[in-house]
Amino acid sequence: MSTINVGIIGFGTVGAGVFEVLCANRDMIASRVGAQVVVKRIADLDITSDRGIAFQPDRSLFTLDALEVIHDPEIDVVVELIGGLETARTLILEAMKTGKHVVTANKALLAECGPDIYRTAEAYGVGLGFEASVGGGIPIIGALKNGLSANRIQTCIGILNGTSNYILTRMTQEGLPFSDAVEEAVRLGFAEDPPTLDVNGTDAAHKLAIIISIAFGEPVSFKDIYREGIVAVTPDDIRFADEFGYGIKLLAIAKDLGDRIEARVHAAMIPKDHILANVNEAFNAIYLEGDFVGPNLYYGLGAGRRPTGSAVASDIIALARDIRCGNRVRIPPLAHVKAPIRDIVIQPIQDLVTPYYFRVSALDRPGVLSRIAGILADHQISISSVIQKGRGRKGPVPIVMLTHEARERDVQKAISLIDDLDVVPEKTVVIRVEGGQP
């Protein structure tokens, strides 16, 4: 039986997971590929620490120099798992120029430097796998490239960041303040310290950019995707949302509007009976609608050594099959041999039309609600439900409203005027509503 040799650059959590799955399931993988898949070299800055995995690599496999992996003539597939941007980009491009197939889990790199990497892969006729860049162990990239390839993707709504989902779950189930939920997530290993890119929406936006690029065949600019995080969400908002029949999740949303694409990441209220409302803890889920297949849901662990290592290994196996059959490239990086004719235009967030939730902190005085309602009416914003609590207590009281569909630019103008009122001492909380009425 022939051998497919793999070189791993970066032997941290994910790199160790890749090695573990390739060793643990060696015989099964060989039977599926028709060749032995062997890790021949490993490059890392730490070549002595025990990674805590069942299968320990022989020390002779290790090197401190990533270029030794890339320029080893016997290595067929280079796996980049160091993260970051410039160094990873340089190593990937160098590997491609030497004729190596590449696998990466680097979502930030693909979202921000994707066009250069995709072009280089095509120019040198090498494969590029990045299943692990979105959703950890969820095979969403393979589904978009293969299983759903006959469909136009019309809608994608995803919970793509396990850290934020864990934090919101704890805030919902235990009533924890945001800071306490973050502290718990860090302590239990569900979050970095601090988890800035998770809670501000950047991580989910990186992943959404990759999904959109595959769905529509051209890389989109990560910077064009509107993003905000969950920092402003409080237990009060979660309780009020519950009274209205909603839960709150950090959602990554993309919709095909025909002449443009809606692409946004932010905290959103969704009906409690929506399938995504019941995705909790550190799990991810991606809901897709295709024009022929209809609704699809993909659910699983979005991070971790074993799920992410599994996803990386799936790319290695796919490339190994192509190598064994003599195919250099079977599927282009974005799964389109020829890019679609139309350009991808991201709709500005100001043009978004959706229902909204407002929590206005106002002094309890006569006529306050009518003043607020008057400003909303002047900006074509219609109220569907109102909750007002705390009458008679000192200080501001919450006035909580759900609106009918309104345009983002009108909402922002109205909220600016409301926040300027002398009876509104705190900034109004605004949360968009997704998924219809409960």
C-alpha cells in the first residue's frame, strides 16, 4: 500500500488532535483512502512538552524550523495550525509554490487574506482544505462544496462562536451578569482571557465571510460584514426577551437578496421555538436554506482538540484520495471552477429592515412614554408591544418595546434623539429581532 506523507506546522491543541486521530484511526483511514496516511514531520516552537494525547509522536519527527517541513520532498500535504496572519500566510504560500497541498484551520487568515491564498492555490494547481476554519467538527464546508452544490444558498443563520454562546447560556439559565459569565467561561477553558474577538463578533464574522465566499463563489471582504458583540446584553434584556417569547443569541446572518447580500453579526432575539434558540453551551449550529433542498441544520461542537482535529483530518483524507488517484485538484478552493458573473455586493447595515427591541432607561415622569413614542412615529417606527416596570422607584425605570419592521437608519436616528432627552440618563439598548414572531 502506498503512503501519503503529512507535515504539521503548529503542534498545539489542534495539531495534537490531528496527530491523535490519524494514529487512533490509522487502519480505518487507510482502508478509506487506499493508502497509509502518515505524519512525517512536525514543526513547533516547543518540541519537548507532552501534549497529553494517547499517541505520542516520536521525537525524531520534530523540528523547530517550519521550512524543513515545507521543503521536505517526501511530504505531500502541509498542515498549517499556527494561527495568526502574516507568518501563516507566508508559510502557506511557500508550501503551495513548492507544489504541496495545504490544509489550514486559520479562519482569520482566510477571511482577511483569502483572495491571495485562493489565487495561489489555483495558479500552482494544489489543493486547499479548510474544513476546520468554520464550526470545528461540523462538516459545513464539505456540505457547501459537495452536498449542497446543486443549490443556490438563500439563507444562512449561524451560531458560530461557542464562547459567546456559552456566556449567553449561563446568563440565560443562571441570571449571571456578563462579567461573571465571562469569568466562568475563562476558568472552564471555554474562552481566552480576555475573549475579545469572541464577544465582539469578530470570530463569527471571520467564519461568516468564509461561508459566503463558498456559497457565492467569490471571496467577500471581511471588513464589509457588519459586526457587533454581546457586551451590551444584560440579564434584564434576557428576562424581557423571555417575556416577549424570545431568546438572545449571537447570530451570523447571510441572505441572498438578489442584487446584493445581507451579511451581519450581532446579538439577536429569536423566538424560543426556533431551532437555533435551543443551541446552548459551547455548541455551534448553522441553519441553511437552499432553493431546492430547503432547510438544513448542522449542529455540533465548534472547537476543541478532538472535533477540530477531526475536521483537519477530513481535509487530509480528501486530498490523500485525490493524490492516490492522480488528481492534482478536483475541487477549487471556493468550489467554483468559474466565478459567477455577478459581483458580491454587501448591503450596508443602514438598509436593513427588521423588527427591533428597545430598552430605554427613563425617569418615571408623566408624558415620557408619549415623547418617546412620538420620536419613533416621526421616524416611521411602529410599536408592537411595550413593557414598563418599576413605577414609583427612584432613578430611571426600563421602558421595553418591540417594534414592527423598521429600517436601521431610521432606528439609529430615532434612538439618537431619544438618548438626547433629559429624561433618558442612560444609553438605550437596541437588539435586532430575527426569525419572526413567537
